[in-house]
Amino acid sequence: MEMTMYELRPRTSPSHILLVDDDPDFRGMVSTALTRAGYIVHEANNGRTALSAFQTHSVDLVLTDIIMPEADGYEIIQRVKSAPSRPPLIAVSGGSVRLRMELPGMARLLGADAAFEKPVDIAVLLDTVRALLDARQKEQRT
């Protein structure tokens, strides 16, 4: 049991997050924030590597870029959505303005639970990660 000033709660093991982005700076920044928040982060720099990592690691949440080489974020969303474990998905993209397309909206239509445009507000991203993981844990308990 873990005792905080406000509550007594069972200690839980840290959640595993698959972070997928071909931009090493963005991936590093988000990985650092997630690690500091207590999560275990598995990184992939493209869609093909991410799909392989998803098969080999038990993942509680997937956070993926949309525009990437070797399988884009939409393919990741579709493959993860069809998996028996079906972890929550967050999509991020910095290409909407350049491509004149609403990429995060398309990601939601395909099954992402949340979607953001880059640059991402890290505090909002962490709140979303926490909320999605909390909802998944509640769902698994029932």
C-alpha cells in the first residue's frame, strides 16, 4: 500500500507506453516527460518498428505521430484498434497546415482516443495520458 497525505491506495506497477515519432527531438522531449511522470516508455522511430514493438511489448497506451516513414500513424491506429488488448491511442501531427488537411480529426475518425497538433502542450498531453490510462484501468476492473 502507498500512503499519500490524502488517501491510502494500492501500489500499482507503472504503465507501459509505446511512443512513436520519426522526429528524435519531439520523441526525446515527450519520452522524458512521460518517464518523469512515472511511465515506462518504449520508443519507435517509424511505423514498422512500432508495429514490431507492439507485438513484443505489453503496452498500456500508444502515442503516435501521424506522418512517418515505413507505416504511418493511421496504419498504427488501425492495427492497434484491431488488437485484442486494444490500448488507448493518442495521435499527434505537425503536418496539418502544410498538407492543408485536418490530420488529428481523421485520426479520431479511425479510432484514436485523442489527437493533438504539434507543438503539443506537454501538461495537457500528460493529463490526457493519465485520464485514458485511468479509464482503461477502471474498465479492466469491471
